[in-house]
Amino acid sequence: MNQSSRTVQNLGIVYVASLVQLVVQFLIQAFIASQFGALEQKQAFASVLALPTFVAAVVTGSIGYVLIPELQAKFSRQQDREGWQLASYIGLLTVVLSCIGWFLLYALARPICQSLFREEQLQLCSLLLRMLSVQVLFNGLISWLQALHHGRQRFLAPALGGVMGTLTTLAWAFVNVQAAEGRDSGNIMAIATAINLGSLVSVIVHLSPVIRNLCWPSVDRGRLAALFALYWPLMLGAAFLRVEPVVDRVLAEHVAGGSLEEISKRAVAHLHDAQRILVALVSIGTSGLSLIAFPQLAERLATQGKSGFAEHFALACRRLTVLVIPVSLGVGVFATWIVRDLLQRGAFTLDDSRVVGNLILASMGMFVGASYGELLARGHYVLGDTRSPTIIGVLSLTVAMIGMVITIEPWGVYGIGLGVSAYFLISAAIMAIVLGRQLGAGVYQGMVTTSAKSVVAALAACAVCYGVYSWGWGKTWIAAPTGAVSYFGVLLLLQESAAVQILKIVFSRLRLA
């Protein structure tokens, strides 16, 4: 299979899996919202889940950025044994470090919760943290296994792992969570169990295709030192950068605890819902392009030098733009309607829909900045530069945190959303400038034309969607596909090449299936 056909197949696999996973994640979120609305138990769950996620992100979350180019180089040179030995060694380190993080969170759950949560939440949060602490191990294993698969340009197992994991979570939650009167803590504990089971299934699906190839871990110490020299800036940077979701929830707790308004007391749950939706959207913006582009950029740099790298990076940016602009405009304009259709049922009220919708609008910079930032950061990593993205991220987050602290009093939880947007947008903009200076303007060739055509097409699609919403022809389930068809139809009329390429990828994948 040639490079073009392999790219078509990989993009098709990842996009279909991302779409299915996005739908399942929305169903999970809608189910939790219907059971708990924005009540105390859900707020505790949202805050506690951020802790093991943070630890895993710091310890193992950046493994792929260093391991994928190394594995890609070894396997492309037919050094399979050395590649599997390196992968096994990194896997062993991942398990050891993740288990240490898991055990520390489990053992110190109560004192950690005492320092972060109110007294009335202490018992529930401690129980949740003990149960969810195993997420450190699960997330670490998934990060390592994804790096192993992507380093070999294999994308099916990671795609299936994400889908099967979220489906397991949804099925377990649906069967075991009962809307008992008073909504006691047992129900939210069942949600935590569902999250753990889904992660376990995802690990198994990731591991199954490669377990027979794992071998006795071995690695050249000199090469290991070189990899660690690339990894430590990412790890130290993550220790600061990944604290952002935790800070968001601490500030939201401040809003909830200091307000007499009932709607403001649910600030943590509202922030959690908004950010979960945006993170799900980011998976569409980055999964299909950044994940696949990463090993391909490494291959282009090795075979064609910086000129080949810049050409392929410009193509990836144009394709990303075709996806990011309509999603950001469409979701931003119709955020409240979308939240209403997805989440408003049971204990989740119209007021909750309005707040979460406005939060999504305030936080939309997170989607745009994270989508471009992920691709830009991977471009730096392929060039062997792990320090610049880390330093840029730390400085950007520092500025954003100062802004959040200043705006939290006058603007409440919306100040958090605007601060998060500022962080991702500033970080992406500076990384783009630095990369452009290193490689020249050719690295963004065609971006202005593609952006202009995408904005025109997105505005036309928004007009069509407005008619669907306002004239009562249907809800989001009708507006979204109608808007997508309208958007790509206008782009085809405008003869936008990136859109034509994406549609060819989709239809070619359908024929391959």
C-alpha cells in the first residue's frame, strides 16, 4: 500500500472512530446530566476526576511526543527487535511510575481532599478519589500503547480502544445507575466504576495486537539519556500546564461557595459540562490530523529535509482549518440550542443549558487554540525542540491564570472560560510565529485563501442551521448534518482544494469499507 492509500485508510479509521466516540461521550454526558443535573454529587465527581488525570498527564502524558519519532525511525530501518525492546523498556517504566502515582493518590486521598474541598464534600470526594486513583495507571498505559501503535503507523487498535472504552462506560452506567430519590452517593460511585471499567477495556483493546511482540526490556543507555533530555522539559512543563483544569475547578468552587444564587452554586458542574463538550470537539479537530501527521512529518523530515516537512505541515494546517472554522462558528453561535438538545432532561434545567451554552461560547478559544496548538507542538517535537512549546505554554498559562483571578469576581465562572480561551490562543499563536521563523512562510502556504473560503462557507452553513432551529424543522441532530452538507457544498463551489481532499478521503474510505 502506497503512502497516499495508507493515509486515506488511516484518516478514515480515525475519523469514523472519533465521530462514534464523540457521539458516545455526548450520550454519557447526557445520561449523567439527566440523573444528577448540576447537583453536589456531580460537582464532586468532576473535581475529583481532574486529580488522577493531572497526575497521569504529568508522569506519562507526553510519552508519545518522544517515543513516536524514535519508534518510527527504528521500524522504518527494519530494526524491529531494537524497536520492541525500547517499547518494552518504556512500558515497564510507565507501569512502575504510574503505580507509584496510583498508590500515593489512594493513600493520601483524605488529606488531599481536605486541602481542596469543603467539609460537606470531604467524605464523598475521598471515596471518589480512592476509586478513581487507578486512572493514573490506565491513562499511563493508554498513552504508552498509543505511542507504540502510532510509531508503527497503526491506528486501528487505538481507534477501537477509545470507542469500546466509552461504550463500556455508557453501558455500565445505564444498567447500574438508578435515579433513586435523593440521588445518594452510591449512584455517582457507580459512574466512577463505569469510568474505570471503560478505561480497562480500552487498555485491553490497545494491548491485544502487540502483546505477543513485547520482549525483555533493553535499551542503549546513551540513547535513553538522549530521549530523557527531550522528555524532561515536557514532563516539567506538564506539571505546570496540566494543573490548569484543577485550577479551573478550584476557582469554580470559589464561585459556587461564595454565591447566594442557586445557579451559581452549580458552577463546577457547568464548567465540567462545557469543557467536556469542547474536549470532545477537539478530538475531531486533532485526532484525525495531528495523530497521523506526527509520524508522517517525522518521515518527511528524515527523507526530504525541512522543505518536505514544511510542505506536508502546510497541507495539514489547511485541512485542519477546513474543520476548525465551521465547528467553532457553528457551535459558538448555536451553543445554547446544542446543550439544550444534548443535555436538557431530568435534573438538567433550561437555566443550566443557558449557563453551559454561554460557557462554551466564552471557552471557544480553547477549541481553536488546542486544535492548532496540538499540530504546532507536534511540529516542534519532530524538529527535536521540546523546550519551546513548553516554555511558551508555561508563560501563556501564567498570563491566563492572572487574568482568571482578576476576572473571577466581576464575571464569575465566565471569567474562567475566557481565561482558558486566552491560554490556548496565546500559546498557539506564539508557537506558530516561532515555527514560521524557523522554516519560513512556506510552512503556512495557502492558509489565508483556505481560511477566507472556510469562513464564507461556514457563515452560509450557519444561515441554513438557523432556519432549521428557528422554523422548527428539527433539532441539533438535523441541523448538524444539514450544516455540514451546506458547508462542504459551498466549499466545492469555491473550489477549495483542502475540502476536495477531505471529501476524497471520506469517499475513498467508504469504498475501501
